[in-house]
Amino acid sequence: MTDRNSTPLKLEPFVPHLFEEDKFHDECGVFGICNHPESTALTVLGLHALQHRGQEAAGVVSCDKKQFHSHKSLGHVADNFNSQPVIESLPGDSTIGHVRYSTAGGAGMRNIQPMFADLSGGGFAVAHNGNLTNARLLRQLLVSKGSIFQSTSDSEVIIHLVATSTYQKLKDRFIDALRRIEGGFAIVALSDKSLIGARDPLGIRPLVLGKLSDNSYIFASETCALDIIGAEYIRDVEPGELITINDDGIHSMKPFPPQKPRPCIFEHVYFSRPDSLTQGKSIYKVRKNIGIELAKECKIKADLVVPVPDSGTPAAIGYAQETGIPFELGIIRNHYVGRTFIEPSDQIRHLGVKLKHNANRGELEGKIVILVDDSIVRGTTSIKIVDMVRQAGAKEVHMRIASPPTTDPCYYGVDTPEKDKLLASRMSIEEMTKYIGADSLEFISIDGLYRAVCDADRDSDSPQYCDACFTGEYPTTLTDKEQDTAPTQISFLNVIGPKS
Amino acid sequence: MTDRNSTPLKLEPFVPHLFEEDKFHDECGVFGICNHPESTALTVLGLHALQHRGQEAAGVVSCDKKQFHSHKSLGHVADNFNSQPVIESLPGDSTIGHVRYSTAGGAGMRNIQPMFADLSGGGFAVAHNGNLTNARLLRQLLVSKGSIFQSTSDSEVIIHLVATSTYQKLKDRFIDALRRIEGGFAIVALSDKSLIGARDPLGIRPLVLGKLSDNSYIFASETCALDIIGAEYIRDVEPGELITINDDGIHSMKPFPPQKPRPCIFEHVYFSRPDSLTQGKSIYKVRKNIGIELAKECKIKADLVVPVPDSGTPAAIGYAQETGIPFELGIIRNHYVGRTFIEPSDQIRHLGVKLKHNANRGELEGKIVILVDDSIVRGTTSIKIVDMVRQAGAKEVHMRIASPPTTDPCYYGVDTPEKDKLLASRMSIEEMTKYIGADSLEFISIDGLYRAVCDADRDSDSPQYCDACFTGEYPTTLTDKEQDTAPTQISFLNVIGPKS
Amino acid sequence: MTDRNSTPLKLEPFVPHLFEEDKFHDECGVFGICNHPESTALTVLGLHALQHRGQEAAGVVSCDKKQFHSHKSLGHVADNFNSQPVIESLPGDSTIGHVRYSTAGGAGMRNIQPMFADLSGGGFAVAHNGNLTNARLLRQLLVSKGSIFQSTSDSEVIIHLVATSTYQKLKDRFIDALRRIEGGFAIVALSDKSLIGARDPLGIRPLVLGKLSDNSYIFASETCALDIIGAEYIRDVEPGELITINDDGIHSMKPFPPQKPRPCIFEHVYFSRPDSLTQGKSIYKVRKNIGIELAKECKIKADLVVPVPDSGTPAAIGYAQETGIPFELGIIRNHYVGRTFIEPSDQIRHLGVKLKHNANRGELEGKIVILVDDSIVRGTTSIKIVDMVRQAGAKEVHMRIASPPTTDPCYYGVDTPEKDKLLASRMSIEEMTKYIGADSLEFISIDGLYRAVCDADRDSDSPQYCDACFTGEYPTTLTDKEQDTAPTQISFLNVIGPKS
Amino acid sequence: MTDRNSTPLKLEPFVPHLFEEDKFHDECGVFGICNHPESTALTVLGLHALQHRGQEAAGVVSCDKKQFHSHKSLGHVADNFNSQPVIESLPGDSTIGHVRYSTAGGAGMRNIQPMFADLSGGGFAVAHNGNLTNARLLRQLLVSKGSIFQSTSDSEVIIHLVATSTYQKLKDRFIDALRRIEGGFAIVALSDKSLIGARDPLGIRPLVLGKLSDNSYIFASETCALDIIGAEYIRDVEPGELITINDDGIHSMKPFPPQKPRPCIFEHVYFSRPDSLTQGKSIYKVRKNIGIELAKECKIKADLVVPVPDSGTPAAIGYAQETGIPFELGIIRNHYVGRTFIEPSDQIRHLGVKLKHNANRGELEGKIVILVDDSIVRGTTSIKIVDMVRQAGAKEVHMRIASPPTTDPCYYGVDTPEKDKLLASRMSIEEMTKYIGADSLEFISIDGLYRAVCDADRDSDSPQYCDACFTGEYPTTLTDKEQDTAPTQISFLNVIGPKS
């Protein structure tokens, strides 16, 4: 038996903000494909390529003539969909899928998309990336007329709007629903006759169109999901565009009043994979451009440019190329970092545990170091990184950030802290410099970011983006934000099956 | 490594009808309790006592002021609800629960009750034992008006009827819903203000009322669920009665036109636990009475009365007491029988595998044996039992059945084979005798069964029962049975979470 | 979200002695079969029939020419061995298996038998029912010479004795090992050439020999394991006998000095299944005889004889037949009782939770009841049963026990409490009567038990049994009992595999 | 129900060599710490930092005064040891741990280290990185004298040698054991009195010494395991050195005859983490040096230097700095690649699935590309990478490899293919170039590699390394390699526990 006289371990519960990445999190990725005999296997691959957009859960719905099939799971695509029985359980030639980042609360399982409903006109499934800014209001109206919600997901609002629409045809009912929602959304929908892709009027959330063979079209959040299956990238779905693919071919329409597009600029900064293209342009190249613009704006002499891996790497390469300062891997990332790790006791924590990154002491010792990171959200990671680099012997540590200060939360489907948790909303840059312990701290300007992205300053004539997280200028109304609605009434434990 | 020259095992997939119990299966048990600080723990105990009514899945919904909490699981109550974290996740002072026998198809998880909806008037949960004979028709009507179904369960029909009712008060909406359904049902429902129990106009499915303390009332399918928590049995909920318990106390009403009750007679034969009471009378005593009546009807000289364990035991005791022939455990049951066992290869099967029962050879050798069983459904178990007893050396084997021949399926919530799979619907008793290999086979008469249950022959003046499974006389209309509706359109894989 | 103002549930950790069966537990069952192409499937069936002898874990080792294969698992045989992949992973034509009741401590997995070793003469596997009374001493000797133990199991002592024996032939090494051990044991062993069964010199633990076909012989703890696969019961392995089956046929030898046999009498009282035969006699008939003798010894007038199910049932039938008092199922057992159930809070416990048994009130009310149980160990169940019967309205409750008072622990492989936890070792029968709350309490006499088992009083001429648990007269030396050895030095967590 | 007329999916079983990394795999990492109240939590962190050395399984043994505790698990450290209950189950102030790469066969669980034995002198645990080249011979000798092996692990040979040594003191017995083994090994051992670290006479496998506080010393395979807990790196354990830490302090001895060291050169090429130090030198810097030497040896004009991520990155940076050709991320790695992915059907495979890497088309199109990778083993990955880069539009693809051709397998604890599976052992460089489809292919010379590592050519005066995988010159005898021993005799299924 155990000797109970030894000093007891006191491991406190995990405090997430200390170990979690200090990043904005995109909430979703969507994928849909039609008219391919292996549509489900291809969807699983596509979702795997979009895994960086949401790691908490994934779902797939396939349609096999008039019959729909669904599988949803918490966890990664590769862990839960990557088996012959699962893929065989989802037969058909058209399939849509979804990956999501978690929301708060225990309702996880119920909120996994795609949402499906058996409507009077036939089955209908919807997968949605984005956030509706009037979802709560719509939900209240629907409930008062007898709609029963099974989740707290915005997508279910859309599907109830379709179910209760007074139009006859499914496509008309879907358009009727889209016209009633506001916010940012990229939607892929599946009926027994057609695959539909739609993007909000401002094009806040991304959606691209691809093609694999004759009539086998694909919708995906990013082009990397086309690449993984060897599909051809045709073009971005346009802001406000609705594309339908059915036996008659491919049809585009624009059911909304025209508006100047405002795609999310943060997709360029962090969300999208560097190998994806937006409007035909490589994200990697844009990020290198950001590094180049950043170097132009904030010149400083230094011995090394060191990226905060991995998201700061392209900007750091650009920065190094622009300045001629050597690019070095001064920080090494541990590839086996799990999502969570037990919080060490005080005694251990004071040792300075380096779970995720380690300094490459040999490169840093005695050097003036420029650290390049993509953004600062709460500042928690920056404190640790700067300290680690300094402990490794760096003479000076200068932090350069490849985006402007993030001062405002996003309401369009990105998981951001409340405004008062955002470091830049409560501190001046001088205070932030002190807070993270750097010798200097500079952010790229909003104009510099625009130049890197679209070769022009931010003004009304050049292309515009949704940059609300940097400027607080929200391009849509925020209906629910003013309301104070009672929370939803049921909590669900995750459902547990029997031994198999 | 393994030597692959050895004779390969060829174990075929399990063939259920060979090893499964040859019984009718009740589809559900319900339980509800209000105004008790440990309502969930008590519900879990109550469901455990009702486990014999459904072993495939269980669900619990509790209400903690205005907040509802739910947990559902495939498998047994003791395995899935019997833990502090689960019980703590279901706080409140009112709770309802449900156990169910599986239905065909993969939709298991979605169909687990209680069903919950967040209605405009507040949360509402429903647990239901029985079957609606017009569920499909109602479902089609609801879908055409925009209701979205998440399951194939009858209970969801009820909850959508409540959601879309044009009445204002929740209770009125619930009554409105009940008046539109037909079939057999015993329902326990929970809102944030009241616990409701209701029984169909004919009282086909059972429901009893109990009390634990001042204002803590209980509804349960059987009294054994009251006994397990030490609650007092007050009375049966009457056919067509709706009882509401709220802060004002307990209220009874009868929202249906009055009809002569027709409770299910098979509850006496097999479903209910022998220690439960129906209309104040012990099921064990009724079953012994059936044995006594059976002995009166079908006299034969024999050395032993042997029950087919365990369901034939009370009738066998009655039979033995009436005839004076010794009661002996001539068949021993293996208590560790799982639900399924791999099908042995032909070679092994021919050895006569005795997974579930074994003959007690010492008692049977050279004897004239009367075997008493409660019913014959497909006859599969009877063949094996008779053969086993004969192999053990019995001189003669006479089978006596404590119910009339089961010739017709049930449409009121009991899982029965199709009519053409019922042995008694396609064979004469003589043919059945030959089929099961007995020296003789006799069933109690329908009048004998009535005498055992209510001390009177089956005629219009004495109490009546639903005996459709023996007579084909269904006491309600069977609306859906005539229709030919398309099947529901989605299949769900069981949802699998990540490692915890 | 959950309202945290509600009365919190306080469910304390499970207190086992309140809910566990108040029984002695046999620690093991063994099975072995040779020369059959489906030896593993048949072993799994045989172990399933022996499941009542040990429910905590099971193990199987097969031999496929020179290659051995093993699978072990915590839990029931039907849950863990009943699948094609497991059976296919254990190829060969000879197989042995083992079921065990748990021991204290976390070393469960390591202690699962059969134990296997790759000796210089080839592979050797041993499954053992019983307990060595000099295991600790032998273990110390072996360790001092360099043997490394992987478990705390007695069986590993046997296998190390075989490994380090200086004899050449495996059979001689095995005999050498058996001669150095003392205590009760029934062993089945498997080499690549032969299947061996052996029983301790006194025959304390049981072992029978069966036959399925020409050269396919079987060893098993009880005949019910022969019945399940349709094998023929040849005879009991004799005390002190060692039987070897190899390509030359079947060979018997007696390697120990002859002694008067002393088989365990408690096998008749409780351990063995009622359908098993010992020395050709049915356990059911012996138990009925015990009931008859009990009735002769302790006459009392009563209305009903009620068994404490299920182990008291045969004796109750005998008692009822001898006295003519009606036999009734006055206590109903819940068939879905799991092994453990959360301990209810004080508030609920006071309600008198009836997880396992329920009174059949209709039969008991106003009656003088004779309760028949097989034994009283700590008395915990008896208190609850008597109280339950009384609460159900019984006028008088008279407890009759089908074995003498159990005053002493077993050292031969039966899991018994320490002497001071045995009710009969610290109370007179009068005190026990009061303690359990009965109106009277009587035990069968030791002579009465002998008469029921072997038709003669307990004296030196008639057959003798090990009755140490009733008499404290141990038939072997108890070498380890005097020693005070330090406990083993390692604790193992149960080993957890990756996601599959 | 599902319409079975649709085109069936035909997903073949996973073909590992297509998707697995084409790398040598190190088989183990070890860690040990003494005299710290949180030794187990620190060991878990240390093993996490060593996870790249073995991902299949991990084990930990702690010592709490005289009591030892063990936990082992298949899977990653962060998934299986990162919980309070596990850490609390391993109390003590001294702990050792081990991570391992899988071996073939199902014996996984049994082979997880550390191995523990309860010797006559007390408990003893051993964790071992490396491979003994005379393990089979020693095993046969031990078995013939009665030792029973529970695993197929070399480490168990060591522990049996200790157990059967005729020396008295544990340290002497351990030295006695080490003198009898040959091959490469780095061992951490734990008794109740001391922590021991030992390295083979040639220092083939690495081991470093660190310190956390006064008497709390650490052994680890690499310095990154010191960094993660903030420990100080003291020095490498020297080849042939044995260091003991006990209550008297730290003691070094050299129990072997002196030999010129031959540490594994492949640790510099691939195994070690770039942030680790060997002999005080950063692995990252050595790899950059290799890139520089490579650039000097094989000049070619090009537009871009592109690393094959992530292991080719440091050499590519060196290559780019030396040549002035821009370094670009032309290949993007998917960070969510699981270990395995279902093999796509032929139809899908032909699409060119890019599960793990994607080309960054924008950078590659029309360019002359130099790809830098660390090694080529079978060549499977290289074929795909070259093709992908070409498909993305590269004008020319020149592959440069930061190690000489790997022509021979390793026998010192590295998982390498058989010689005839190594591409370089069966093809000329010209053939390899054709095989992988590159425009040119060059490897660094063995002298170039030595210059990068130790600033001198490979000759007898400068430091020497074990470079057998490039040269076939094995620095030790390979006793077992000549023998033809029968394989071990038992296969174990992974052991499965009950539902928790």
C-alpha cells in the first residue's frame, strides 16, 4: 500500500487561458460535393483539410437518392470519420460536412452541424459557417408559433425558417429564410435534388467553388479543401450569391440587394491556411507581404528575425527578406502538444514549464531579436514567449505584430474574448509593451495591412474588408446585441452509448 | 506468430431468434416524481425497478426551477445513471424518466425519451409508454405546417401537438394534444410548474400514483417502482384520467368521453413484475391463479411440475398446489446470460449448447414431466426446452401454457412479431405440439384466464381487458395500419464522443 | 445554466457491505479441453457456465501446435470473450481457461489466470482454483534465487516452481512443483504436448473429467460446464490424482502419499450450481435434502415457506415438501441488479431502498413466515430481508439456515471475511436472532448437514469433508498464517489502451 | 432504410507505406528524477518533451519510500498521464519514465517500460533506450536456468540478469548485468535507495544529466526534457559511465574497459529535437551546418530553397543562407494529420490526395526549386513530394538530402527497414533520381556530414560516431544476428478492462 506520509501533490484544475493559444478562433469550416460516387469519402478528406477552422466536432450528411444519412462526432475528423464502417454508413452521391470550434456550455453534441430536417417537400440539411446577429429574435418568433428547437445553434434557426416558410418550392423557401437573417454566413445546403452554396451579402465569411469532374461541383470554406482531393478551383462564391447545382447543371443568382463587399480581413491574418487562395491570391504571399509592410513601417536594427511558430512564420520570412536580417528558428514548437495539460502546482509552475515552445538557446544568446507574431489577443502567450527568449540569453527582444491591435470582438462567427479581455482595448501600446515585457512592441498599421492585402490604403474607393476587430466599425446591424433574452432552458449531458 | 494451418474457426454472425427469449417485449416504463430534493436519485432507483419493461435505453429529465436538465443513454440504468456526476448533473426537485425496449433501425439515440421542448410557455418534457395508432397521420400533418421532427418516436408527435396547439395554457395545450391521439398510452409530463400523469381512455397501458411525503407525489408504470424507494401506493391512475400536481396540490380530471376500461391483460401474464400490484391485486397471486385455472382445465397425471424459469414459476407453483404434484426446479437458469452470444459453428451447435438453461437431470430422469411456461410466441425456446428435458431422461413431456394462444400482434406499445411469425396464427394446437416435440400441449382458455384475473368469464358485464393478442379484437381504431406512408428519411449513426 | 440554489445532493461513496451479497465467494473456476478443432470456443462456453464461481475476470490460453495465445479481461466472459475476433485470436486444438473472483488491491489485471511461462522445455500455462497455504514462504525462496514475480497470484508460485525444478521432463517438473505446495487446489495445465488436470491430496477443491469425442477430453470445476457443450461426464478427478492427456491417450497417476479425502462441504451448500453433479449426485437434490433435514431438526408451525432467492430456493422446496407448509415466492428478486449501486444519501436510505429484493406483500401479510437461506456470513442481508418481510405485514418471521453457523475463515481459495467479521464467531444464536430481528433463528446441525450430503453423521468412518468454516478444524497445515511477511512492493494502475 | 442501388464504396485497408512518414524511427526516450516532492509530475512533463522519440506507449514507475507504483499506457503521454488521478496514483520523490515507438506484434502492453521486479534486495525498475545485440542468447541462458519472461523486451533481459546475479549489493548486481550485455543502451534505473543512469561503452545512445535543486538530479535522453521543467543541463553522461544518486550524493564510475566513443550520428540528422544540445552544441545549429556543407558540395542555380517540413527546415535555412537563394515555405504541412488515414479507393487515389502536405502553388509556379529533406529511407514520401511540387508548376525540382544515402539497418535501438527495403541499398543515385522523379538528387557526403557535426573529416583521429546506417561499419559485435532462434511463444491480445 501507498505510504501517505509523503508530500502530497496538489495539482489544481487546468486554467485554460494560461496554456491555450492566445488566438482568435474561427468557428467553422464547411464542405459540400455533389454528383460523385464517393462524395462522402471526399467530404471527409475535405473536412480534414479544413480542420484548422474548428477542432471540437465534425458532422457529415449524405444523400442517397431520397434517403439521407448522418454522422456527427466530437473530436477530430481523422479520429472519427476515418473508417470504412463510418463512410459506408453514409452512402450517396452528394454529401455536405462541417467542422466546428466549440461553443460554451455542454450542449456540444446537439449543436454539431449539419442540421437536418424532414420537411414536407423532402429532406433538407444545412451546414453554416458564421454567426447571425438576429438569431435570438428569430428564434423567439419561431418558438411562439410552435417550432421546437433541439439545439442552440444558429443553423437551426435557418432550418426552421425554411420549414415554416409559406413558399412552395424548397429553393424559394431557402431564399425566403436567407432574406430574414442578418450577419455573416457561408452556407452549404443539401436537398434530395440539389446542392446549394450561399454567402452573406457582404461576403464576410469565405466560400469557394470547385469542380472535380463533369457535373461534380464542390463548395468549401477554403481552396486547401479542393487541393486535398485534387479538385479544380473555379472561383470564390461572390458576396450575396446563391449557387444551385442540380440535374440541370449549375445556376447562380443574387437574391439580396447589392452592397459593397466586406470580406473578413482576419482570414488573411490568421484563419486561412497559408496554402489557400482568396480571390486567386495565395494567403502565404499576403502574409509575407504583411511582413514586408511591417518591416517598412517599423525599422529597427537586430541580429535575428524569429517567428513565433507556426502562425508568425510567413510574416517573419517577409520581414527578414525585406530587411536582410537573418531568419532563424529561435523558438521550437513541441508537435505533440495536446489541447489541454494539467495545470502544474505552484512549485512546478515557478520553474517555467515550457509545454508548447522551447527557446533555441544557441541562436538567441547575446542577440538582438525581432519576434514576429500574427496577433495579440489577451497577451498571455506573448508574456511567456518574451520571457522565454530573454531567459535564453537574448540581449534585446523586439516584438512585431503582423496585424493592428485587436480592440473589438467579432459577431460574425469568430470566437473572440469580450472587449474588456482584449489587451489592446484596455492598454496603450506603451502599456502593452511593458505588460508583455518586450523592449519594444509595434503593430502594423491598418493602412499597412490593407496595402499588404490589396495594394491600396484603407479608403472608400479601394476594396473594403470587415475590419471590425481592429476598428469597431461593424458592417451590419447587431440586432440581438441590444436585447437581453433569457437563456435556453435545457442542458444536455453528452450522451454515452453502451459497450460495443 | 500464429500457425495458420490449424482448422479455422467459422463462427457465423449471431442469429437472434435462436438465442433470444421467445417473448413479447413491453416497450417502456415511465416514472415521475415532484417536490422532493432528491427527485433525480429517486427517479434513477424507480427506473431501475422498471428495468424489466425496457433494457435498451434510459433517459431522465429534471427541472430545477426554470432550468431543465437531461441525460440519456443506451444500456441499463444501473450502468449509466448510477454515478454521482450524472445525478449531480440533473439537479432540481422534480424529475421524470423512461426506460425503453429497442425499436428496429439505427435511430436509437434520438428516440430515447423523455422528449423535451422549449415551448413559448416554458420547457416541457414528456415520457410515454404505449403506441399511438394514428402517429404517422399526425406527423404528416405537423410536418406540412413546418414542424421539424428529430426522431421517429410517437412521443415527439405529442410534444409537437402541444407546441402548435392554439390554446394558451400549457395544461390546455397538453389536453388538446391528448384528444388528438389514439391508441394506448401512459404519459408522465413535466413543466416548470407541474408534474402530470395521464392514461389513455381505455387504460390499456398501466400507470399508478404514489406518495413519498407531504406533497411529493409519484407516477410509475408499476408499484414495484414505488416499493424500491419506500413510497406509498395510493391507487392506479384511472383510464382516461389526467392528474396534475403543482404548488396548489393534486388535481384530477377526465378530459375524454367515458368508455369501459380495457387494460392490457398481458401485463398479468408476463410484463409486470410479480411483486407489483394492479388494482390493488398482486401479479404473483394472479399468476398463481392462472396456474390453478390451468390445472383445472387440463388435468393430466404426472410426477413433477417444472416451471420454465423464471416467468413460468408462479403459474407452476399454482399448478402444483392445485394438483398436489410436486413442484421441482427441473430446469436451472444461468444467471449470467448476456443479451447476445456468438452463434456457435454448426459443429458446436449440434452438441446442443445450453447457454441459458440446463436440465436438472437428477430430477427429470424417468419422470412424467409437466412443463409450465407463460406463453409461446414463435415457439423457438419451447423446441429447445422440450428437447433438453427429454435428453435429460424425462419419460413424457407435457407442456402447459399460462395464456391462450397468441394469434395477433399488439399495436399498443408491445413489441410483437408480425402475425405470420406467431406460431399460433399459422398452426393448430396439434401441429404446434408436434412442432415443439411435446407429448401434449395445452393452453389456458380465454375464459380461464379471465377467471384467474377477475373471477369471471370473459363477457360484456364483468371487467374487460384488451386481449387483442389472443382474440384479434382491437379496442381502438388503427388509423395508421391502413395507410402506406413512406419511411422516415434519415438514418443516424450512434454518436460517438472523444476520449474523456 | 444550472441554478445552484437548489438543495445539493450528497451521495456518499458506495459502502459495499450494505449492498453486496452477504455470501462466501468462491475464488475461481477452471476449464480445459484438448484435441478439438474448436477448443477455444468450447472453453469460452465452459467458462460462461462457470461464471458463478468468479465474476471479476477471465482468461484463456490456447495452444496451436507450438504456439500459445492468450487473452485476459476484467469482467464477464460473455462480455469480453464472446466475439469472433477474440476467438480467432486464440487458435489451436487445446485450450484452458479460468474465471476469478477479485482479490483486494489494484493488481487485478496481472493476477488474471491462466499464468503462462516460456520454459526451456517449451510453453506452459496453468489455471488454478484454490489457495496455497505456503505460497508466501515459497515465493520468498524463489525470489532469493532470482525468480521475478509479475503478480501476487499463487499460480505464479506454481509456475516458478516448475521453471526452476531440476527435473528434465515437464511432467516431472510439474509433479516436483505440486509436491512442494500445500493447501487446496484444482489445477488445469497446458503444454504443447499435453493437457493436465490435478487435484490436491485431500480433494478440497473440485475437478471433474469429461469427454466430447474420441480423444477430446475436458477438465472442469463443475459438470455444468460439460453440460453446456453437450460433453459426457466421466467421473470426478480423484483427490491427489493427476491426469495427463496427450497423443498417447489418457494417463492417471497419484503422485502424493494417500490421505482420506476431505472435499469442501460448502460446495454443496452454496458454491456449485444446482444442476452440477458431485460424485454423481445432483447438488439440487443435496440442497433439497438439506432442507428436509433442516425441517426435521427445527419444527415450527407456519403458514408459508419462503426462500431467500435464489440460493435458498432448493432447501426451501425440500423444507416445504417435508413439512407440507406451502412454498411461496414471498420475496421477488430484481434480475437487473448490477454489482454496485451508488449509496443513497441518508435521507433516501431511511426510506428503505430495495435494490435487490422486494417483498411480495400479497403473500406475506398477516402470515407466519419461515424464511430459508443457505448461510449467514456477516448478517447484513438477513437484517434487511427480515425487516422487509416484517414491513410487508408478516405476523412472525422465522429464519432457517441450510448450513451450520459459519464461525471460521477459509484458507483454501474461498473469499471469506476475517474471523471477527463472521457473525457466528462473535454472537450466540440468541444474540444473532436479536441482531437480525427475527422471531426465531435456527441453523441445521453439522450432523444434519452430513446426513443430507452423505447419508451419515459426521464421524471418522463415513466420508469426510473439509468443514473448517463450521468447525475451525483445518485439514492441512497453514504455513503462511503464522508468518508476518512484508506486503508486495508494487501497485499497478489498470492499464488503459488508446482509442480504437 | 438505405437504398442499396447506389455505387458501392470500395475502400481498401490502409496501406501503411504510402502514408506513413518515410523516416527512421527512434525507439525510445528515457527520463528519471530523484529527491523531488513532485517527481512524477515532472517525469510526465519530461516524457512529454521526449514524445518525438516514441509515440506508441509510455510508462512511469515511482518510488515512495519502499513502495513502488507503476502506470503504463498505449498512446501519447499527454492523453494518458495528464490527469490528477494518474499522478496521484504514482506518489514518491523519485520517478523514472519511458516513451517507446511500437515494435511489430501484438505484445505491446507487456513490452511497455519501465520494467519492474521485486528482487530479494528490494524493488528495482529499469527504463532502457537502445537495443542489445546479444539479447536472444542471454534470454535463452536465463530461461534454461528457470527465469520466466513476461515480455519480449530487451529490458527484461537486463532485469533478469540483475535478479540472478550472484553479487550481494544491488549496484554490483546491476554492473554485473551491464557487463554481460552488448549493443547500444542508455538506461535509467530506480531502486528504493538510488537513481542510476548508465550509457553503453561507446555512448551510442544519448543520455544527459541535469539538476533542478540541491540534490534533485535528472537523467534524460535529451536536454529538451530538462528545459521543459526549467532544470539545469550539467553535462552528457559519458560513454561507459554509470552515475548513481542516493542519500550520499552523486557518484560516477566507469565499469567498462575504455573505448573510443561512437555516439549515433543520426541523432544529429533527425532523431533529436532541434532545441536539444549534444555535448553542449545545439542540434539546430548542427543541422544548419549540414545545410551549409550540403550547399558547398552540391551547387546548383535555383530560384527557391524549399524545406520538406518540418525535419528538413533547419538544413534548408542553412542551405539558403549559404547560397543566398530565397528560403520559402513552398510546401505546407497539415498540422492535423493523424497517424493513419483510410486508404482511398483507386478512383480517389488517382486524384492525388494530399493528406499531409500541400504545395504552395503561388510560390512554386514556374520556378527552379531546391527541395531539402533530411534523409531518404524507402523513397515513398520523396516520390509524392517531387510530384506534388511539379504539379504545382515548378520548372525544375532538385532534391538535396542532408545525410548520406542510408544503406544499412540499425541494430542499436532504431526502427529501420530491412536492408533490401532501403532505397539506397538497391539503387544507384542515378536510379534513385529517376525513381523519385527529380531533375537531380544529391546527398551530403559522409565527410561533409562529419564536418558539419564536428568540424573535421571522418578519420580515426577526430571524434568518431556510429555511422553504420551510412557505412555498414557496426562498432560492436552482433551476436544474435548470426543466430536463428525460434520466435517467442505467446501472443497477447491487448487486455481490455470493464466499463468504468
